[in-house]
Amino acid sequence: MGLFNIFLKTTKENIMKKLTKRQLELLAITPDNKLKEVFPEFTRAFLRAEKSKLPTKPPEQSIDDDREKLITKSRGADTSKKYQKSLDIINSLQKELDASLQLRKHISTYTINPVKGLKSEATPVIVASDWHYEELVKPSTINGLNSFNLGIADQRIERFFQNQLRLINISKRDVEIKTIVLALLGDFISGNIHDENLETAQLQPIDAILAVQRKIASGIKFILDNTDGKIVIPCSTGNHPRITQKIHIATETGNSLENLMYHNLAMYFEGNSRVQFVIGEGYHTIIKIYDQTIRFHHGHGMKYNGGIGGIYIPANKAISQWNKAIRADLDVFGHWHQQRDGGNFICNGSLIGYDAYALRIKADYEEPKQAFFLMDKNRGKTIVAPIFVDRN
């Protein structure tokens, strides 16, 4: 038989022979240049022709199809529940992976340009209260949670003025600041209204108030030296620095060492046009910041006997009643030694920090800090932040 006839016979036999299902699957993933290596018994022309008949499907889709067939088959078969559960978990994880890969493929970005030339005006409000300057707090009485003496008090006061300036400078990057409000809201000394104050006091009340007066005057000078514009100082007296055993409601300010200190400070800065003291004769000291009415007070005019709502419920009850006479947009007070932003009020923290009394009444632990917030000219109260005094 001639070579040509042999070739024709071989080709005819190859064409007549059909590929198995497994061979077709293998043919689908075999490159054309490897056909003869994988299928030596068939001609390249026959294999290419068979390959062209196969549906074009990416390998990933083939794997997914096979997995789905396996899961479907296993559910119909008599297989163990553990095996079926494993297949379901594999299928679920595969779908999550597929979704993640699809998300990665469709990530795109666009450019957000910073706003230039747009600058609003705002007034920072720094709240100072509840320093209890001369009181002694021994770590042993509160499980080492806090320590307070004259040296620590001096350090914390210095950090208070340093850190409030940092917050002012941060704010100045985006807003124009023409006025700073420094609210002095009382209880700068503990006084001797309780017998235990006599035991824990490191200074007599007069000596303590003179020391605090010097600290505040130095702080005001620090603000003047490091900022521009005006400083408005609303003042409220606390319940501790009084010279009477009980609070005399109608004459409370007249019996307060703090009220004397405020007037001394006002006289000291009287020749400075940048400094304005607002010293109220009653419980409230009210000022306007832009079109917002701010009501400052020490906070002891609200009664709080514990409860799930904390200071929020008594504060809102008191504010509601006070607003019937003069409506304020915001109340700012101290006394409770816990910094809170109640929306319509700001409650200040304390400089002295956690003490034996706080432990006894089961008050929330809070590290020593004072309050800072920003009054925007168009939006009212915006940024509220703590002024930490235990660290810079």
C-alpha cells in the first residue's frame, strides 16, 4: 500500500474515532502547540477542529460549574450531614471570595480638591472650674487612681493654659478668631465649709485664693501674649469658697472669696482694652456670642441625687425652667467634676480629678480635664474637646 493511501486510512480512522468526555475536557485546556504531545494518536488538524467546536468558557467558570454540580449531586446522594455542611461552607466562602475579587476590580477614585479662600469666624470658649487648689488627695485613699497636692496643682494649671492654646491654634487654621472666652466658673479652692476640708487643706482659704488669683492672672497674660484679639471673661462663684457655713442664696456672691478674686483680677487688667470681665451678681452670668445666648453658672443650682440618667435629667429639668424666664441657647457649668456635652449644655470636668468623695458616691472615674468648645458664627456650637491637664 502506498504512503498516500496509508495517510488517508489513518486520517479516516482518526476522524471516525470520537473523543471521550474526559478527553474533550483536557482538549479545552491544552494549547495548540501541545496537542500532539497530549494526544499523539490523533492528527493536529482533527484536534483543532474538535477544539473549535467546544464552548469558550474561562477556567474559573468551569471550576464554579463543577463545584455546583458536586454540591447538587451530594444533596441528592446518601451522604453524611457533616459532608454536606462542609460543601455548603466551601460554597459560601467561595462566593464571598468572588464578591471580594469583583469589588477589587471595580475600585476607582476621583479627585477632591481642598476648599481655598473660604474662612468663617468662630469664638473658642475655655472653661475653668473645680480646681480645688489647696486640697490634698492621697493615692492610698483611692487605690492609686489619682494624686493631688500643691505641686501637682501648679503643673496641671500650667498645662491647662498651654493645652488650651494648642486647641486655639488648631482652630485658627480654618476659622478666624477675633475673641476668646475664658469662663471662670468657681470652686477654684475647697475652702473650709466641711470639717474634712480642714484636715485635707494644705493652705488656709485666704492664702489659697491669693495663690489661685496669681495663677489665673498669669494665665490671662499668657493668652494675651500668644494670641490676638479680645478676651471676654464671664465669672461665676462656686459653692466652696464661701465665708458662711450655709449658702445664703440672695447674697451668695457677696459672701464668696471668689467674687473678691474676680473683682481684683478685673481691676488688675482694667487698663488693658483687650480684656473684659463679666462678673454677675446673681447665680447666672449671661453673655452673647454672635446671635447665641450663653448662660454660665457654677452648677450647684441643679439637684442631682443619682439615677440612671446621670447629670442629663436634672440639667435638662433645670434648663427648661430657667428658659421660661430667659431663654439660653447653651448652658455652661461645672461643679459635677465630669465633662459632658449634653447638646444644650456643657458640663466641665475638674482639675483635682478623682478623689475619695467621688469614690464614696460611686461617681464615674474621669481623669482631670477642663472643657474647650468652639462657637461658630453661623453654626453655633461645633467642636467640643477636652483640655487634658495631666499631660501635654
